[in-house]
Amino acid sequence: MLFVLAGCANKIDYSLPEDPIEFNTSTFVNPANSDDTYLSIEYNGRTYIGFGTLKGIVPESEMGDCLGYIVQDGVKMDDSRIFLLTADPDANYLGRFETEGVMDQPDFFRAIDTVGKDITTPAYIDDLGYEFWSVQ
């Protein structure tokens, strides 16, 4: 119950930009293990795959612009919004936040070109230990 209350105190502006990006999903296959696959999206020429989930809350001051929404298998999921994070000026991470369903946990995508690099992960992102990120 405490988590829900804390989440409600931090208002997110879910407004779509005038020309929202449609993030068409595809499948990324780990080059080291063909059985290890991930949902992926593209942004500014970079491929992003799942990295983690929310740990605590995202401070309102660290919510960046809403870029657009997910399109999966041709279906527009305009309640699944993709955001920049102000704590990550290099856009190594993108956040996915749902506009519907108070209990939906946000998750975070990380650019695959950052694998093996020492980058700063915002404190509110909980690394889920996916194989692609741990093996490289």
C-alpha cells in the first residue's frame, strides 16, 4: 500500500508530443546465445532492450520528455509510453510507463551499444540481471 501512495505523489505528464514516435518492437537475439532473446525498440539509430524495472520512484525532476508509444505486432499500444530520463543525458536508457493501471510497474530499456561500458545507471533503476548484460 505504501508503494502505491508513493507512486501517486509523483505525477507524470503522459502527454504525447505533437508528432509522437511509434516504437515498433522487434526481437533482439543475444549474439552469444541464440536462445536468449529480448523485445527491442529503436531510437536515434540505437537498439534498446530490457534492462531493469523501477526501484522506488522516479523523482519528478528526472522525468524527461515523452517520445511516443509502443507498437507491437502492428497494434498501437498508445497507453505504453516511452520517456527520456533527465538523469541520463546520453539517452543510454529509455523508460516505459503505462498510462492505465496504477499497479503496472515501469520498466527500462538500455541501449545495446553500452554493453561492457561503465555508464551511470540512475538509482531508481533496478537491474534485473538479464543474461545479455551480465555475460558481455
